[in-house]
Amino acid sequence: MSIYLDFEKPLEELESKIEELRKLSDGKELDIAAEIKKLEKKARDLRQEIFSNITPWQKTLIARHPDRPYTLDLINLIAKDFIELHGDRRFADDPAIVGGVGKIDGRPMVIIGHQKGRGTKERIVRNFGQPNPDGYRKALRLMKLAERFKIPIVTFIDTPGAYPGIGAEERGQGEAIATNLMEMSKIRTPIVSIVIGEGGSGGALALSVSDKLYMLEHSVYSVISPEGCAAILWRKNGTELNAEDFSRAADALKLTAQDLKEFKIIDDIILEPLGGAHRDPESAAGSIAAQIGKALESLMSKSQAKLIDERYKKIRRIGNITQTTQ
């Protein structure tokens, strides 16, 4: 059963009617194919209209859609002979980050990503995609493995943020993220990163220092969630926040793929099927695989020194500083 977001309600009504007509005609001598075809065209046109005018807050909701393909879904769709590797060799295996070795288009590579989990039970196990420091240390261990064997790294980013629990802080959450940022900047093998859902705060940054950074069309990437931003700026005296506050914050944060491409923070946008990646995961995965292949064509021919130098310069170009005199 498809899950519709609030702004998709008109589409839900129309597609429900189409499904009812299909069931009505199944195995019966009823010629309503023309009517179904007419309604399907109407649904496509309505979906096009809705998704050509969505707001940053609505994009945030799409990025969090429970049916959206997660890291393991994409690995199953685009990678062959994938072997998952576990543990950080220090404390534990964090299920919120998965990684291992596999082949994409015949090329061996290390694939790492956040994993939110599907269904309540798995989401609890995966901590809703919020990694502990053990997860980031596991990711770095796998990146070092890729460096040792001179194979490229692909990271999939999809987290609301690093886990802020007491245990995580005791084991050095900030240090683990900072170490990843430093080490990824000088890893001597190509890194391609793709934001596939939410890219939240340092929890996302710890997997996204790369030679090429892409975002799916309806993904988001920001220093804080719209809810967190709204709570900091506008919650006073225990007042309740609402969707209007979250929408206002999302507008201000400039967190969409379109915004970030304009700011030259990401390299490009990977288009999704109409209605979002969850509507056609196979097509979305195919587009991701094609983009990875295209990026690696140019990156694999570069020397290690040139790769690291260009990565450093790319990072340094992000952002603008304006100096004013008093």
C-alpha cells in the first residue's frame, strides 16, 4: 500500500479510484480500459503539477519518505558480489552505518552508507540512521581498506544526524566525526558521495568529504533540521511549533539540492522518477549507478597527488567570507 504525504492527497484520491476500477474490471466482461487510461493520464498530469511546485519543507518530507530506497536497497539494486563488513575493531558494530566491498558495473569498490531501517523493529535496531562514534570509525576503517587496495569509495548519505546520546559522547562522537573529516580529505583513492535522503549536520559530513558530491533531486543537506532550526529561533515560553514554522525554517536554510548546486557546494543533481525515488527505486538506482560510473571515469585516471590536491582546493572553495570595517 502506497503512503501519500499531505500535499499528495489529491493524487491519492485519483490513484485510489484507478485501482478500484482495475479491481472492478478484473476477470469481468467490463470494458473500462479507456476510462482507466484517461484517469492515468490525469494522474500523471496532476503528479507533474504537484512536483513542479513543491516547497523546501515538502522536499524534506519526501527525503524522509518511509518507502524511499535506503543504502542497502541501492546496494542490492546496483552492486554485485557485495560482502558486508562489520565492526570498528575498537568497541562495537554500529548498525546505523553499513559498508563492505562490492562491484558496480564490474568495478570493485568499497560502499558505505547510513541505514535508517524499514519498519519499527529495524529502525530501533538501526537507531533511526543516527550513528554512534563506532559507526564512523567503522566507516573510516573501510575507507582505509579501500586506500590499501587502491579501489574507489562510494558513500550514501541518509541521516538526521549523529546520535547525541550519553554513551556516544562518552566514546568521543565529536572526535570520531572530526577524524573522518580530516582523514577523508587525504585518502589516496577516489571518493564519490551521494545524498540519497537526509543529509543532517556533522553526521552527514562525516561521510561526505569527497572528490564528487551529488544529491538526489528530492534530498536535503543542511547543518540542522527545519524542526531544530525552528525550535532554536522561534520556540518561546513552551509554545508549540507547527508545519508553518518548519516550512519557514526550511526556506531559510536553503537545504535543497537545487539551492546547494547554485551555491556550488555539490557537483550535480541526480534526477528522480516523477513523484520521488520511492515511486520507482530501480530507475533511481540506475541513475545513481550511471552517475557513479561517470564520476569515476575521470577520477581513476588521476594521480594520488593530484586527487588529494584537487579535493583540498574543492573543499576550500566552499563558502564566501565578507569582511567589513567598523
